Amino acid sequence: MPKKSEALISGVLPGSIAEELGIKAGDIVLSINGKIPSDLIDYQFLCADEYVNLEILKPCGERWQVEIEKEYEEDLGISFEDAVFGKIRRCCNKCLFCFVDQMPEGLRKSLYVKDDDYRLSFLFGNYITLTNLRKEDIKRITRWHLSPLYVSVHTTNDRLRSKLLGNASAKNILNILKRLSEAGIELHLQAVLCPGINDGRELERTINDVFSLWPAVQTLAVVPVGLTSYREGLFKLEGYKRATAQKVLDLIKDYQEFYYKQAGSRFVFAADEFYLLAGYEIPSPETYEGFPQLENGIGMISFFRKELADIIKRSSRVNNGKKVGIITGTLAAPFLEEVLSVIKRKIGGFNARVLPLQNNFFGPSVTVAGLLTASDLIKQLPAYLKNEAYGELLLPGSALNQEGLFLDGLSLQEVSDKLCVSIKPVPPEARGLVRSLTA
């Protein structure tokens, strides 16, 4: 078995340089040009040269020295099991609002891993707090220009940030951001808001402070704290309600208008959840300026509407008699009803219904569809299936991991068998939904 610190190859692209040289999945890259790679970033930089010398360890124990001559930056066609060829940098904070601390026992072990690794931020857009950043890390980021990075700032008030993150080392966030900005690193920030703690005047302070680093700091996303029912012994926090969500959005709108006039960018953006909680209309697609924080829940509904309009223009009417149920959380249900109405009116010919489920596993305050569990489906869907026969149920693919497992460990197939109905995962995009409804 390979050690966790080794670069284990998980796949080789057909027709690639690696395949031609006999490199296969299960091989281990020991060194590149005499240097041991510590992560995917090392691999990419070291393999960019025209001349590359790989030392490969085969599963049988043989060591190969492979000399490669290629075009500059030409890809070798190798993929790895992990992006970090050793231990990932773990989170050293004890955030008051940490979602991992609010999960029950007995879930998959990987769900309890708190990563806070700048390499995963650069490679995959993971948010990091910078509290465990070392001097050599900053040097590497600036020297190799690892940009953009995604940073959880939460507040620029040093004392308050230390309290929120439960870490005295959480101070001086502005100084670190300034140093990265001066090195030309593009930054996208987020602030998880807790009512009465880092919103209001503290949010204003944060917005003003980080905008002083624009345009290196490109955006600030403001998202509401997520709370589950498993908070026994944790710091007492409240979630956002209609009135408090409206205050946040009113404040952000004022700043957006001011910054747009001043700099041509709205800079600060609120998560869709705030608009749904407040009962406010979701802004138009152009408001989001290219959707730079889409995966953080910033503008997902607006993007979906835009994509849906484009798809409908290119779609012809269908006649599909199959009855379909669309599973979702309580928060997105009204929006999906709207979407379904549009699709029916423009394309028609199918029979579908939105099936909203309450999240009893994590608690009713958790309303996003991606956190629905197998137990919620098994307990609540029979009420819908009792009186109506569905040919297929559609489930947001975000509720499953890459192995097709729910958060509570059951597979999609196990849930389908239990309910005696076909359940199909659908990607969180308009194209996937339309194709599934009209297929």
C-alpha cells in the first residue's frame, strides 16, 4: 500500500504521453527532475518544462527512470488520487458557527475533516481562514502566483475575529490580505454572518476595510450562518429571519450602488438564501458581474433563470406522459415551482410536481436541498407516493457524494429500493433539469 505522502497515480489519459511511456494507474511518482513533489501544484510546475525526468515506482517494486521531451506546458496526461501528496493542512480554529461541530455522530469519517489548506483553495476554490499560514507558505503563494485564493474573513475587527474563530491567531487578517494583494494575488472573500455579532456596523466596517484592497480583493460574499439541531454545548446563536435578512440586504444594496458608481463594480454580494428569507426579488444576472462566487450560493437562482431562458429558446415542445416528482428542500421549493411553470408553459407535454421535504435530520432551520439525507427521503416521500404514481423522482445531485452516498451513508440505490421508485440525481443546472423532464 502506498503511503499517504506519496503521489499515487489514479488514472492515465488515453493517447497521452504517460500512456505511451507505459505509466499506469497504481504507479507512484517519486520525483520530478530530482525533486519530490508535495502536491499537485508542485507536479504542475515541475512538469511544465520541455525536458522532464520522472522517477516512477511500479506496484511490483520496480523503479523506472523516464526521460521525457515535450512541448512547454504540454500535459503528461496523469491524474492523482489526491491533490495533496501528504497530510492536508487541518483547521486550527474553533469557530462559533462551525457546521462540522453541529453534525451528529455516526456519519462518514470524511465529513468530520476540517481542511484549511491554501493549496485546496487555489486548486478547487475551498475557503481558508489564513490562520495557519506560515511565512514559507506566503513566499510560495507569491513566488508561484497561486491566484485566485478564497478567504473566509468574517470580520476585520481583530478582537471579534479571534472570538468568532476561537483562535487568538486570527488577528491581523487585513495585514495578510494586504501583503497578498500587493503581490498581485486575486482574492475572493466571504463573511459568514451571525445575527447581532458580525452584521450591522461590524459588517459595514468589514466591507469598507476589504474594499480598500480592491481590485486585488475582487469580491466579498455575505452568507447567513447555518445552524442544525445538534448545537448542545455550543455557543448560542440565532439564525436569520425575514426582518433581519432584510436589514442585511438593505445595507448591501446601498454599498453596491455606491461602489458601482465609484469603481464600476458592486463588489459585495449576498447569498441567495438572504433574498429568499427576506422575501426580496432575486437580482438580475448582470448584477452578479460574471458570477465569480456562484458555488458559494451567490447568484445561483439568477444564473439558473438565465440558463433556463437560453435553453427554452432552443427547445421544441415535447409530449412526455411520464409523471415526475422533483425532490427539493423547503427553501428552494417556491423557486422550483416557478421554474416548473415556465418549462410547462414554454415546452409543455409532461407531468411534474415539486416535492418539498423538511430536513428533520439536521433540523428544520437547514433548508437547502444539498443537505437532505436518505432518512428524510425514506420517511417523508411515502406521503407523496401514497396517492400518486411517479415514473421517476429527480433529486439534486448535490445531496450525494462521488460514490452516490447520502450524508447519512445510504446509497441512492438503497433508497430507491426501499421506496420502490426510480430516483435519478440531477446536476444543479437548468440544462440537467430540462433534459430529465423532457427525456
